[in-house]
Amino acid sequence: MPKRVLQGTVTSSAAMKTVTVIVERRIKHAVYKKYIVRSKKYLAHDEDNACKVGDKVRIRECRPLSKRKRWEVLDEAAAAAKA
């Protein structure tokens, strides 16, 4: 089974080798048929401490690394888009 990959924005990099990434998704309201933005925070492993607040990153599902950390940073999305 392939691992899920999400794209989001780094909101915190205060912890060592860990970043908080907020991932936003758009859903359509069942009754009003308007789009609503829903967001969720994920803790992701950043081995090199390279990510800073505001960076667009891609994260991938991985084995549990701590109590709440089950994602790892693949790369910065802005750098990946240029390549």
C-alpha cells in the first residue's frame, strides 16, 4: 500500500528535528454547496532542521517516531516545483 503524501505550510519549527505542518483541504458543504476550507495540523520529522516557518513542504506517512509524530518531511514544495 502506498504511503500518503500531503502538502502544507510549516507553522512551527521550535522543537528539535520536528516541524508542525498545517494542511488545508477544500470540501463542499452538503446543503449549501459552497466550498469550506478545513485544516489539520501534523507533526513531521525534519532530520536536518532545514524547514522554517512559512515554508511550503510535502510530508509523507511513515512509521511512528514518537507519540504524535507519524510523518516525515520529503522536501520543500517550492523547491520541488522549480525542479
